Amino acid sequence: MKTFILTIDYELFLGNQTGTVEKCMTQPTYELVEILDINNSKMTVFWDILHYYRLTELENEHPKLKKDKQLIDEQISFLISKGHDIQLHLHPHWIDAEYRESQWNFKYDRFSLHTLSEEENPEKIDTIVGCITITKQLMEKMIRDYAPGYNVTAFRAGGYLIEPFAKLMKAFEHNNIYVDSSILPGMRNDNPVNGYDFRNYPTYYHYNFSYSPSEFSKNGKFIEFPVTTLTIPVFKNMLFTFIRRFKYSDLESNRLGTGSGESADKGKSSRIKKIFSTLTKPKRTAFTTDGNFAERFNYMCRKINNNSTMILHPKLLNQHTLNILREKLKNNDIKFISINNSLNGIG
């Protein structure tokens, strides 16, 4: 049996169609927990808390948002009762989100924490230190109703935008946050809104760092739990591409979460280029069930070592991926632990 660290991003879609709290967050997460219970597996839930922050601001104006908040409240208390680890995940564009005609409308000027003010004012939500401080306190206040003394100590950046970490370091220190899980070693994203470049970053299961997770530091006060990535060779990647296209063509339509992360049609030519690139190059990919299928996920589990960190998004789960996890846990092929379990030597 292999043991992996399971992390999930608990959130809505971020594009024009956000989907619903019930379909993207609570329903798939309840189904996931039922599966984890099979062999007492645990996970770290990175909660998109600024969404919840906006719910607390607007719930009295919109009955639907009040209901959304209640659904999340009930599930967070349930997750705590099951022994799961709840930690901080921030998408700062929620600060400017507006709710009109029963849907969320976003601007992406402040998608990254780094775009917020560097003023050292922990009481202002639109400063770096204030955003982290206020949302951490909001999480802890809510969770401590069910788990007195609970401390939020870990973080995942929205869009994986943790760099440059030096701009966030003081806010982390101010809030006693010393664990990060925002790195995808060897991967790169050129998107102008949430681009990152993690080529040449350390590939340890977890490691200490001081000023940037790009550099291992034996005595660094911060700890990085990078999302595990692996390179799939060209011919194996071609095989998986054909299996996905012809055997699992309906995976996307069967996912539990309603909504879409796309804000515009990328066009036919872009899709053709993407397919060509996929077929002719080795593929660096994250260890995840997102958009995955049995043959490919089984390959990942065989290749990846113990103590690796996996990521998934409840909004992207479907019955196929849930069944994959159910079968693996039922057979004790794998077991999941949380980041907190790993730090405490449990699992």
C-alpha cells in the first residue's frame, strides 16, 4: 500500500459560469469523504475563504447567498468532525466580486495576492497582510466553534501564484503560517492572468525554505509541500490521449460540478495546436484525478513514490474518478493522509 498526501481546492469555478456551491463544493466533497472513510484516509482542504468572506458580507441582501453560506458552514463542521485538515486558500479577485441577477461577476485586476497593497495594515482586506490576517481569523473563528484551539498554519495560493514569496513573507510571519503547498515542480503556465514558472524548482516531497520555495534551505522557517508532478513519455502520452478521446469522451460532461473555468472560446486553431503539442512532446503533469481516467491514474500511482502530494478539485470530480478512488481505497492499494498528519508523523 502506498501513502499519499491528499489536498483539495474547495472552491467554485472562476470563469463566467461559477457553478453552484452545492454542485461544485458540498455534494462532491460529501461523496469524497464517504470514500475516504473506507480506510480512514484524511485530507487537507484548502478552503477558498474569500468567497466565504463575500458571502458573509452579502448574505442579508441575497437569500441564495445565505443558503450557500449555510451549506458551507454545515460541511466545514462535518469535515472537522471527521478529522480532516482545513487550511487557507486565497483568490483575491473575490474582494471585487459582485453578485447581480443571481450570478457572480468578476474582475481579475487583483487575481494575485501580490497586486494588493503592501501597506502594513492587518485590518484592511485590500492589503497583503490584511487579506491573510482577516481571512485566517475568519476561518479560525468559525472552526473553533467545533474544534477549540484550532490554528490555520498552511496556505495554497490561488492560481499557484506564490512567487515572489518575499512580498508575502511578512504576512506569513505575522500570522504564524509556515507551510505552503503552491508549487508544481517542472511546470509552467504562460497565462497572462495566472502565469507561473516552476521549472528548476526542488522536487523533494517536502522541504524547508527561507525567501523563496525555489531554493531549499536546511534551516528555513517555512516548509513547502509541492504538488507532485511527473513526466509522461511521448509514446505513453500518445496512448493516453487516444484512450481519453475514444474511450472516455464524455468525462467532462459527467463531472459533478456545474460551471466552467473558461471565460472565452479559445478557437479551433488553438485546440489543434494543443492536440499536436500533446502528441509530440513528453507531458509534465500534476498528480491528480482532475480530468483523469483509470488507465492514466493507475500509471501515476505506480510511478509516484510514497509521501507524494496529490491535488484534486471537488468541482472536477465525476463518478468515474470517484469509482477509481473507491476501488483503490477498498483494496488498500493507497491511503491518504493530510499535511497535518505528515507533519505530525501520522500515517
